[in-house]
Amino acid sequence: MSTDTPGIDPLEALRAPRDPACDVFLTGPVFLDIIFTGLDSAPVRGTESWARGMGSSPGGVANMATALARLGLHTSLAAAFGDDHYGEYCWDALEQGEGIDLSMSHTVPGWHSPVTVSMAYEGERTMVSHGHEAPAPAPVDGTGSRAGATGTGTSTGTTGTTGTTGNGTSTGAAAPVFPQCPPRARAAIASLAPGRSEPWVATAARDGALVFGDVGWDETGRWDLDALPDLAHCEAFLPNAEEAMRYTRTDCPRAAAHALAERVPLAVVTLGAEGAYAVDGRTGTAAAVPAIEVEALDPTGAGDVFVAGFVTGTLADWPLADRLAFAGLTAALSVQEFGGSLSAPGWAEIAAWWQLIRTCDRQDPAALERYAFLDDLLPATARAWPLRRAVPTIGFRQ
């Protein structure tokens, strides 16, 4: 959890001595994101476009990890980091700047960080990325360290002779290469892909973690739920409206959510400017929350921030509608800053928004009531703290 937070722990009332130390575990690639903003239109072939704004920040899975940590959740990330200045910057930003546990991450010697250039214009974004798949990390030895690893988390690729289970117990035999043995956690976030099964997902679910399944565009064009093997282990599935309708062969996002709730306990469909809709398959309860209208500077990472907000509310055992409202609020606040991961809001920004919105003229009382649950979470007076933001470049010399 970031050391800059004002101390709000959304799970404080639920924590017990034997609970896992990790609230949320996730894994995936970390990119260096370079974001251009202030473009009036899409770049035109054969011409040069100048952007009025630019920022650099950790991207990829770092977007969601940072959003989770800034909401007070103890977050563990397993990722490969490049053996370059980009990788060093991303590691420092996540571990030192945000308090994210990187003990299951590693630096790959001789491997460069993947990079994404994102251009924001007309309320949307276009991205260009480059990178290579990282080599698998070395096994873990009986001391809890990766064989051949240095103190900085760098893996040399040497094979170990002893290993540990997911709870840290020595097995005395060669450990399976991560991600088959995730730490015990309250929740885990899995990126589902057609035809791909990640062994760690089943392990996490078996060890008691609530698995939240995120999904991207199906490049195969099949849109077959049976082709997502890890969906069977998910507590919640969170596609956008287009993805949900394609997977369920429906022409209405709400109908798609109800169809998905027959496959997973909780189906959440994001509706863009119209908000979000969710169905609890266990109880049949449904909830709809409209989006908050804001002036969007950069939508990069907003979907990840939405998931982080929803995970926070679920772990805190809030009512379904409150979870949706909170997720939508955090996503809306994030698009007013640029920089992907470093645009994610913290509790002070949420508190400042709640104070401001209640003083604005002509507010709809019913709309304000939707967020009344924040009164029990937020301090009486909000105070700002120096959240780390995206900067034009990295490595400034003092």
C-alpha cells in the first residue's frame, strides 16, 4: 500500500490474524507507457503531429496493480522487468512509490522492457507497442529465493534444487516455475484469453482467492465462452458491452449480463458512457449505475481502475450497487489525469471529489444519494498528499 495514503484501509473491519497478508495477487507484463495528449485529431500519414502534453509511467499490468494499491489493498505483483533504465524506473515506481509487493517479480538480464506509445484524442486512444516475451523465471529454492537471484530481484536463470509451495512451505524438491504457485490471497485478477489456461488461476481459487476475470478482444473471432477454461474458476467476469454481447450472442448488454450470470457467480458489464450493469447469479440481484460525466484527458487504464474499484468493494462486502458506483467513480477520476497507472486516484482524491460535488449547484439529490456510502469511509476533511504522476521523461539529473 502506498506510504502516501491517509491511512484508509477499506478492509480494516474484516481483517483477522490468520488472514493472508496479500489482499490481491496479479501477474502479467509491465510496459513502459509513453502517452501523448492534446492531439486535435489522429496522426495523418506522411505528416508530423505535435502533442501539447506527454507523460511516462509504468503500464500494462502496472495500471491495475497501482490502482489497487492506491485504494489501500495489499497488492502482490509477479512480473518480469527489463534489465534497462525503463525496467529500473518501473520497478522503483511500483515498489518504492506505490508500496506494491514485488517479491515474486524478477529482472531478466539482457531483456529490454516492452514499450507502448499511446496517443489520446477525441475521447479515445490509439496505441503502438513493441516487446518480446520474457523468459520464464528460475525455480524457487528452499530459502524462498530464486536460484541464482541477486538482491535486486535479478534472476540469472540458474535452476534450483529445492522449492516452496504457495504458502511458503519447503517441499525439498524442484519447485514448479511460477506462476503455478501464487501466494495465498483474498483475491486474484486473471486475464482470460481463448484457448489459454493458466495453472496458477486454479491454484489461487483452490486456496480461497476470489478470482476476477478480465478479458480482451477475441482475435480468433469465435467468441466462445467454452474457449475460456479459467472462467470456471472465476467469482466474477468483467467484459465490456461489446465483448459481453458477442460472447452471449445477444443484442443487449443487460441481457448479456444475465446470460453470463448463468456461467459465473457475478457478471459485470461495463457500458462506457452509460455506466455499468451487474447481475449476481447466486441471488438474481441486478444493479445499474450511470457513468459520472467528466472531461476526459486520457482514458488509458480506466478499465483497469474500474476493476480495481470493483474488487475493493467486493472484498469489503459492500452491496452490489455500491461496488458499481465506486468502480465507476474511480475510473472517472482517473481519466482526468494522464499516465495510465499513475492516473489512478487515491482516497484523498475521492474524498475531495465527494466534498466538492455536494457543494455544486443544481445537483440531483437522488444522484448524490447513490454515493452516500462514502460518508462512512472518508475522513471528515480531505487532505491532499503527493501522489506520483506521469512525467514527460524519466531519469532527470539532480
